[in-house]
Amino acid sequence: LNIDNSNTSNGITVGTATSGVPISIGHSTSETTVNDNLNVTGILDVTDTTDSSDASGDTGALRVEGGASIAKKLYVGTDLTLAATNKIYLDGGGNSYIYEASADSVQVVAGGTASLFVSDAGIGVPATSKIWLDNGGNTYIRESSGDTICFTTEGSDNFKFASDGGNPSIQILGNA
């Protein structure tokens, strides 16, 4: 059966005269192909329960082999899995993202610079970076130089803990 219409203003309509008319296309084992854009103005309900087993785009109930754009919120009702080293961008694909840098090691990158490292060994920040205690104001902890930790309040260094060849020292500075 071939249904074709060269009238581009009216096209072909199926089941549009009465609301709520169920329309079925194909058998339960049929392969149905849409050769152009498919616009759904209602809900697209995929009831198959096939699990996705890999990142190839050819497994699972809903397969998208090209890019996908979601204009509203995305709710994921189970685990969300990314292939190793893929990134979750927080700024539309620019320079702020989270990713697995190596096995069991996650990095947070902001402004193109790695700013937080989380692994099974612990949590870290790059050398000389600040750990803010007042949401980015003037109170923080940082490594001021090799093996030296500095506590800063009101914008001034107040306490310094250092180790020089195994000899620890504490210095009270500034306003303390």
C-alpha cells in the first residue's frame, strides 16, 4: 500500500478528525522508518524496557546516534552513566565541567582550570589555590609555598604551619 500526496499545503493526515482515536503502525516486530523530521506535539512514550548496555548508541529502548537537544528539564530515574573521561559541561560546553580524569579520580574544572580533585585517596586543590571559608571573601586556607600552609583571615596571613626537612614550625603573623 502506497499513500502519497503531492499537495504540500494539506499533506496527509491520519486520525485527526476525532480526538482520542488510537493509531497503530506496524506489527510488534515491525521496523518503522521515518525518513524525515518527526515532530511530536504530545508525549513520546517509549514502553520498551530494554536496558542500554554501552555507549555505542545501538542498544537500549531509545537510541540516539546523533546529538540530542533537550529544551526542558531532564529527569533520569536510574543511574546516569558516561563513558570514561567524557565531561558534564556546566556552561553550555565551554570551560566549566566535571569529568573522570583517570580511574576513580574526578576533577572539577572551572574557567578552564582544574580546581578540585576527588579520588579514593582523598580531596585536593592545586598548589597555592585557596580553600575559601567565607564563600570567596577574605578568609581561606592555602599552600603559600612548598610544605607551608597559611591561614588567612580578613585578608591577612595569620597562622603559618611549615615543615623544613622534618622540622615543623608554627608562626603567628598579622592580626593574631
